[in-house]
Amino acid sequence: MTGTTPTIIRIDSVDAFQRGLSRGLDTAEALRQGVEIYLDLFETSGIPRAEVQKHGEQAVIVTEAWSADLADEMRGVASGSKIPLWKIGALNARTEILSRSVGAKPGECSTVVNAAGNPVSAQTWDWHEELSAFWHLQQVSGTPRNFVGLTEHGILSKIGINDAGVGIMLNILGHTADRPDGVPVHLVGARVLGEASTLAEAVQILSTAPVSTSSAITVVSPEGAVIVELNPEGAAVLQPVDGVLIHTNHFVDPVLSKGEKLGLYDPDTQARYDVLVERVAANPLPAVALDLIPYLLSEPGDAAQLCCVPAPGSVFGDRWATLATVTLDAVARTMTVSAGSPKDVGTAATVRLMAVSA
């Protein structure tokens, strides 16, 4: 999908099942292909299909207890796409399921935030190259807050911003206590975008969600910005330092970092973090969201690979690439998305979306 204009789907219904149905109908053919790639990815990661089905079914059950609307929306996706519900549950819980896999990961997203004044942020989305054609942009209305975002086919939400200016970005983390039986973090993010009207409400949703896998969720709003780190043992809210927030793929909070799963993203994550810290110290962050993107640039051979490129000879399961570059502007309620890495911004089409109140 690099270099192409991302597809935008529009979802408008106050009924959760109907929102899911619309998702399923709009992406059905590609979604079916994406599901099969994920099933192969799970198997390559040492997770057999029977186990994936168990976890997919569990994801629907635990989500139902936490948010009946999100469970209904997954049912709608299954109905519209004619894909078994457990597979839709497994897609939304792909982070949780893959937490069972072992081995180092080449890279997984870098985020930088200027939290002074009008909060603006930028991040790279790094994921498996084979899934580069299986994501879309969305404009969602009918939930308590309208929102726009980027997400994978079949997954209800990922990165986005709502009409109150509350936006989120995600970085995956790893902890020895991670397991696949909690509410999927992507669905927790969907609830923030669909319901939170303030920074405090977003933090409350994130901090109390019964998650079982580790993540760092950056929250921007007109009131300010924080990063909420989560793992199965608790939550921590990271405040800006000198108006800046930076995150890669290791815990920053000293308490939550105890029990961090070593050898997963390090030393790559620390190298990326340190380079971002150095760049911000040398050149204070600009106030315009798009102007943050150069901070995320890297070249092949650099010690810190902020722009993720599959290594020569890498095989399925290890072919990580930067699939998209995203910015958020809290006060303007806007996001920009460019397919590909920060190096492609300017040559690839950049889409600007605005969350508009009903």
C-alpha cells in the first residue's frame, strides 16, 4: 500500500451491530484475505489454529462483559463479511494472541508528542509487510463521539481522533505477565475514541480496562497530553517533560518495567528512544503536526531504525516495514496519514481527516 492513497470507509449508525455490518460489507473481500494471512502468521509464530479459535472466542466473551456495544460491532463485522465470529475476535485480539510468540521483533512504532500549547503528535506504524494492503481509514459517527482513524480491516479501531479532540496513538510493549485472555487493547482504544470527551475520561477508560497484554497509549486532547502504559499488573500515566512525550517499545515507568520481557524489542527500542531524545534536545519540537515527521526519519544502516525496512533475506513473520506515518492535532481535531514511512511523506499521497460533531 506504500505510495498509494489509503481507502476511506464511512460508518454511520447509532446501532453497534449495524456499524459492524457496514464494516464487514465494505471490506469483505480484502478482510477474508487478511484473516488468512493472520492465521498463517499465528501458525508461523507457533500458535495453532485451535488455540487461536479459543482466544478469539474468549475475546468476544470478555469484551461483551466490558462493552456490549463493541461485542455487537464484532458480530456485525462477522455477519457482513460472512466470516466466523471467532476469527473477527482473533483479529481484534491479534496483539494479545501474538504476545504468546517468542523471539526478537525488528521494530514496532515510534511516537513523539509536542504537548505544550496545542498538543500535536506523530508516529510510525510498523507491522508485517504482508499486511500492507489490509488497512483503511475510517470516518465513524453514531457513537457518543464521532471519530476518524486508521485501522486494519476487521479491527474496530487503532490510531485516531474524535470530535472532542481526544486522540490516541499506540506502541506495543512486552511483559512476562502478558497473556491473551483480557479485553483487546485495540477495543479499549475504540472505546476511548467513541466515548471520551476529555483527557481525564480517556485516562479513566484506559486505566480501568481489564487488559492482559502490555501497551503504551498516547492520548492527546485540547487540555494536554499523556501516555498511559498498561500491563496485566497495572497502569501508569506518564506526564510530559518540558512539554515533550516520547515512546517506543519499552516501559518508561520504573514500576511497570519490572518484569519487562527482555530480548523482545531491545536494544532497538532503546536506540530509537535515545535518538528521539537527542533530536528533541537539539531542535525543540515544532507546533505544527506535519513538522514533527522529520524527527522520525532514519536511513538504512543507522543505529536506530525509525523507518522500518524488511531485512534482506527475511521471511514471513520477520518482514517488518513502516506501513504508515500518522500525525494528530488535538485542537484542530485532525489527523494526517501517509502510506509508508516518513521517507515517503511528500511523494506519497497524504490524507487529512477531521472529526466533525453531529
